[in-house]
Amino acid sequence: MADQATETAKAKPKSVLGLAIFALVALLFVVGLVTDSPLEGLQIHPMDQFIVTPLFGGEHINFYTPTNVTLWMALSVLGIIALLVLGTRGRAIVPSRIQSIAELMYGFVYKMVEDVAGKDGLKYFPYIMTLFVFILFANFLGLLPMAFTTTSHIAVTALMAMAVFITVTIIGVVKNGFTFLELFWIKAAPLALRPLLALIEVISYFVRPVSHSIRLAGNMMAGHAVIKVFAGFAGVMGIGAIAPVLAITAVYALEILVSFIQAYVFAILTCVYLKDALHPAH
Amino acid sequence: MEGDIVEMGKFIGAGMACTGMGGAAVGVGHVVGNYIAGALRNPSAAAGQTATMFIGIAFAEALGIFSFLVALLLMFAV
């Protein structure tokens, strides 16, 4: 008991320091959002942070133009390489801190695929791991001050969701052939209800990429817009804006949680769709 | 006080479409609340069902997303 008490006493300054750093980052985020605005004065436009601009000037955007989206996507890929490739380079038996983070992440996704998609879904584990880690890094890097959240754009998430949809459909058709259609023909239901249920199942199947992509983009966009709206209050109130900064700190903490959960949900839904494709009969 | 009646209709429609997201909020709350109620009765079985809870949240949320989509379409596409 006494041991515990001294431990908590020792841990206290550390946690206060962590909280201070956290508040500082949130404050920097606000400053970034306010100064980021290309408009003069304290007019706050919460959606301005999502404008795609070319990095090296100019107005016209072609598919090869380096924009802030490409920059932040490249940065998230570099972050993944730094964590997963360079971090596990030592291959130590007693892992270093970075190596154990990489191992934890790998084990987490591996177990998720195994639990949800089943043993034969493990063949597609690299794809799901790629999706999860990319979305996770894009979400977390988007939370840095003055960063650009690539996953807040429906164009980005729709591409990933369509890729998942097409891949899963092809896997289902190739693996099961004609029996893939049993996904829509529910044998457990009474015969009279089956055509109606089949219609609903077909609609819900083709709506999957829409909800899959807009869930991620909508969550990221809404969270960042909320932070910027509070930043607008802080900008109007000036130096004494304690309440908005506290509110932003709270929303920022929530956003960290949401960033992780949305990456997790995207990956786990991919696993669910994969399971449907591998075992279409209910 | 400028703009036309179409603009006004867009904003009103987008605002009304967003009320549909309240239904998704009720659904998500129901899923998580029942998960926690079950987890408190049988804590040892709770860890295995976390993934199921998240899948349920995602499906409940999907229908709220459609109303959000309608709001987005009204604001930017119509």
C-alpha cells in the first residue's frame, strides 16, 4: 500500500507534464487553424482547412501536381516505414520500444482478422494491415498543428472503399462461383419473405462502399470543423479565451480516440465483408 | 438578407436532414448500452464481444451517415 502511494506521488508530476504538453499541442493546433486562414481578420471559415492547394504555387491541379494532400499522404507512408521497417530492424528478442509498438500493432490486426474473417481470411491479412495502418497514420498526422487530414476527403476514402468493395466481390465470385448469390438468398427466412429480403440484401450490399467511405471522411471532417468553430470563438475572444481553449482540448482528446476508432472500424468492416465473401451461405 | 428561395430551401433541407443523425445516435447508444449491460452480467465474456459491438456501432451509424450524405448533397451538389 505504501509502495503504491509513493508511486502515485512520483507519477503525479509526470502526468501534469503530459497534460501541459497536451494542452500546448492543442493550443498550437488552434493557432495553426486561425493563422492558416487565407482570409484577413478574424473571420472563421471552418471548412477552409480542407482546401486542396498545389505546393509550389499555381492554380491548376492535374493528377500529377504535388498538393498538400500528396505531401501528407507521403508523410504518413514515411511514418509507417519508419515505424514498421526501421523500427523492427534490430529483430531483438527483447524488443525495443519502437519494435514493441510495431509488434503490438501487427498482433492486434492479426488477431482481429483471425477473429472476424476466420482462419482462411488470414491470406488477405497484408491488405487489411495496410489499410489499417495507412488510415491510422493519416488520421493521427492530421491532428498535428497545421497539418492536412487526407482522410477527411471523400475522394480519398471512396477510393479505398471502392477498392475493398471490388476486391471482396471478386474474391467472393472466384471462390464460390454461383453460390456467392446465396449471400442474398437467406435460407433461414420463410420462403414467402425471401424475395423481399433478397431485395433489401442487394441494396445493402451495393450501399456498402458509400457508407464505408463516408463514415471515415465524415467523422474526420466533422471533428476538425468542430475544433475550428471553437477556434473561431477563441479568435474572437482574444487573449482571455479560456473556455474555448478548454473545450478545444476536450474535443482534441475525443478526436484522438475517434481517429483510432475510425481506422479500427474501417479495418473491421473490411474483415466482415471478407467473411461474407468467403462464406456467403448464412 | 440576400439570396433566393432555392438557397433558403437548401439550408432548411440540409438542417432537417441532419435530424436523421439523431436516430443514429439513439442506435449507437442502444448498442453500447446493451453491450455494457451484458458485460456487467458476464465480464469474462465481454472481451470477446468488443469486435461485435464495433460492427454493430458501424451498422447503426451507417443509416445516420445517409442523412448526413443527403445534407452534404443539398449543400454542395444541388
